[in-house]
Amino acid sequence: MMRDLLAAAIVEILGPATDVVACDPAELLGLDPPPAFDLAVVDLDLGSDASTPVLVRHLVTAGIPTVTISAGGTPLEVQQALRSGSIAFVAKAPGLPELGEVITAALDGRTHLTPELAGRLASPVIPGVALSAEQARALALASTGMSRTSIAGSLGRTTGDIASLLASSITAYRGA
């Protein structure tokens, strides 16, 4: 039922011509070759027969951009999903206000850094990830919903510097 509600939300965002398959992504693990999808949205709350990192890695290896979504999503879960190749994280909120931006960015191969994602990345809890003090501060400020321009003013940097800091923070998790 929850997968169907999420599928309906995605169709509402992308339009009625969108094909959405609502399933347990673990069902895709044994398929060879895996089906071709433009995007996978993995809900951390729905449970599966496979762990989130295994699912995300499998989907990404098959060339399927993957976004994770959760009502909670601990920093550990979100960081593991990102390390496994997830493009972004969306916190479930009434109406899923950021889902459209995240999906549009993911379909373009970009990461849309939501405040929720920034907050879960600001303090690394997985081994092998080291952020500079400035990266951690920029993520902490982004987690409050501050714009890049405001973060730049707070840190005495340019907006371009902040974009680079935030992008390099995400890269630190992907390279871990």
C-alpha cells in the first residue's frame, strides 16, 4: 500500500505519461539482466529481504539512478545508502514537497542537496569518511535550510565556494 502511494506521488510529480513500478526492490536482485528503469526510489521504511546498501549498489551497478526516502532515516542508513551510490535522500513529509526537485535532479544525473540530507551528512558515522571543518560547517548550515548565498555570507566565502564545498562533501561519502 505504501509503495502504491509513493508511486502515485511520483506520477503526480512527473505526469500521467510516467510508468511507475511499485515493488520490493529485492525482487530485482535475482534478475539477469536487471530491468531497465530511469530511476529507482528505495523507501528505507518499507523493509526488504535485502539490506539498503546491497539494494542500492545492485540498482546503481545496473545503471539505475537511485534515490532513498524515509520518514526517519538515521545518519548511518543515509550515509550507507549514499556510499552505495544513492543520488539523494528525501525525508517523508506531508505532500513530499522536495521529491519533485530531487527526482528531476536525479534524472539529470545531479544530486539535489536537501536540508535533511545535509543534516545526516554533517557528522560522519561510517568509517573512511573525513570531512574538513569547513565542509561540516557548510553541511550543518545547509541542514537548517539556509541558501548557498546565506551560507557563503556566514562563512566569508563565495557562493561558488559553497557549491564546491557541498559537492566535495557528497563526493567524500561516495568515495569512502
